[in-house]
Amino acid sequence: MSGLEDLYQELILDHSKRPHGKGLLGAGDDPHTAESHQRNPICGDDITLRARVSDDGERITEVSWEGSGCSISQASASMLTELVIGHSRAEAAELIDGFREALRSRGAIELDEDVYGDAAALTGVSRYVARVKCAMLGWVALEDALLRA
């Protein structure tokens, strides 16, 4: 394993052990907050993600989640939370699409660290088809929650 792969593996484990955004925010009946529950039936990973958008509905103001599963699903949700707060819906949609494309590329497309931050460490997951759904779980939950918010 190269030094970069070691660093990426360490980053994934760190996010898994000390996740960002874990613990669902209160939603009440706030029309700017929506929740999505996603489950990977293959391995049992699950994520419930709650997203809040600004009053004008354009910007993501808060993201929180709760879930269980492998270190990849948990780290990915943590990295996502850290990445998207403050972005517009359109920017988040682009990030989600780019992440999905890279993870489905079987290693042909690398995530840009300048764009994806810590989530770029998940690039290597694309070589393991069975793990792609684990890494995508939080991203799919965010995509769904933003459609509902």
C-alpha cells in the first residue's frame, strides 16, 4: 500500500471513529427541514439524514445524521456533512453527481481533493463494487432529503 493509500485509509477510519454531524438535529414541523432514511439491504448499513435549507430554500444550512454500518458508510456520511453545509442545492447536486460518477468508475475517475475535501479519500472504494453502495448511502440520503425540503 502506498503512503497516500495509507493516509486515505487512516482518514476513513478517523471519520468513522469520530464522525462529524452525527446526532440528528431537531426538525419539529420546520418546512425547511427534511429527513431521508436509506438502507443498504446487501450489508445492513443504514443512515437517517436530516437536512435544513435556508428560508429562501437555496442553501444548505445544517446536515445531521444517525446510522450504523461499516466504517466506509459512516465515514462517508461524516465527510459529506462536513462538505455540503453552506453550499447551494445546485452545488450539492453537482457534488453528489460527481461523487456518484467517480464511485461507479471502477477507479477510472479520481475525486479532486480541492473539491471534495476528505471525501476524496473514498476514491479507492470505486475499485470494490460491493462497497460503492456503502459509500453512496449518505449521499443518496442527502439527495432525497433535499428533494423533500
